[in-house]
Amino acid sequence: MTVSPSQLLKILQVYGRQRREGQRLEKEQVGKQDESGIQVRVSAEARRRQVVERVSMEIVSRLADNNYPPGGAEAEILGQLSQAFGEPLSLAREPGSGRLRFYVVNSEQGEIVRALGVEDSGRLAEALHELASHFVDQTML
């Protein structure tokens, strides 16, 4: 069997077209493979929830490290939590465990009046995470 140069050229053109089409489909395909080779699809809503969670965790971290600008989102969230609790609050991370510890502060002098217990701090930490998530979800486009 003999193959003419024109037939060879047509074969190469078709091959090139199929290859480009395959690459285009790969780029358009939503999802990615994990380590086991299983195709994983992440919806836009799930990605949004991941971003909201990541940003809200960053806000809580800045609050715990007392590393936030006055008048920012962090101050607003802490203000909402303080208002819900009924007294001005401050928080810090416990050394070693990394858990959040809440304190009642004198709003005029900024001094710690008393430390809240582990149970109260746990409930306030959950409420803080919920407030931060809600705030981020409402302000994110």
C-alpha cells in the first residue's frame, strides 16, 4: 500500500484538529483529580463556602492576635459579639492549646476586668465563627 503526500497531509491535519479539540475540552472540563485519580467536581457554591470559611478563619485569627485595624471588619464583628454578650469583650489565644480565651474589658480604660470560663469562651468562640462567616458571606460579591 502506498500513501500519497496529499493523503499524509490530510491525516496530519485531522490529527492536529483532534488534538486541539481534546486540549480545549480538557481546559473546559470542570473539576480536578485527586491523588487516587478520582475525578472530583467542586460546585461554585462549594468553592464560595470554602472561601467564606477561609476568610472568616483569618478574621478570627487576626482578632485573637489583636492584629487588626480599628474600624475594620474585625472590630465590627467583635462589637456585635460584645453587644450580644452584653459586655465589652476582648480575646486572645491560650499559649500551648491555641484555644480562644475571652475576657470582659473596661471599655473606657481598656483593662481586663475578668477572664471568662472555658465553657463561656467555647460558646463565644462558636458565636464568633458564626458572626465572621455571616459577615463575610454578606459582604462577599
